[in-house]
Amino acid sequence: MWNQRTRPMRKRPARGRRDLAKERRADSSAARMTRRGDPERIHEARRAAIRNRLISGGEDPAVAKRWCDAWEAEAALRGLERGTDYWEAGRLWIDAQCAARKQPPN
């Protein structure tokens, strides 16, 4: 026989949380929606990642910005469209330019 002292205690969520959880389950349309990233925000985030990598590698922030600008100009000359590989190609191009000890254009 179990007495109250030996029974494991179950924690119950606060009443407000339980009610909120029921509401979320009842509104199944919210669960079906997926969030899509804004392409412009993704592009800017990838650009910032490349710029920050250059800065952490010892480049001056203004020079790092110029490298990103230079890559965008080079990509435009090559006819590259923004996409998943755009900034990966940019990273490789910038690394090659730096390895050749070139300076970004003003």
C-alpha cells in the first residue's frame, strides 16, 4: 500500500500555463505555418559574417567593408546572382586576393 509520503510527487504546471498550452493545441493553424527567411536579410547576414571574419583576422573594419564592396562589384561583373553560394564564392575570392597581397579598391 502506498501512503502519501512514499508516493512520487507529480509537478503540475501552473493553471495559466496549462490553459495557454490548450489554446496553442486548439489553434493548429499556427503549428502548420513555417517561417521563411527574407532573402535580403539573409544576404546582409552573410555579408556581415564575411566582414566579421575579416575583422577577426586582423583587418581594419573599413578595409573589411571595402573587401565586401569589391566582391559585390566582382560578382556583378561575373553576372552572379545572390544565392546560397554567393558569399561562399565571395569568401574564396577575398581570400585569394588577400593571399596575393592585393588591396581592396577605394
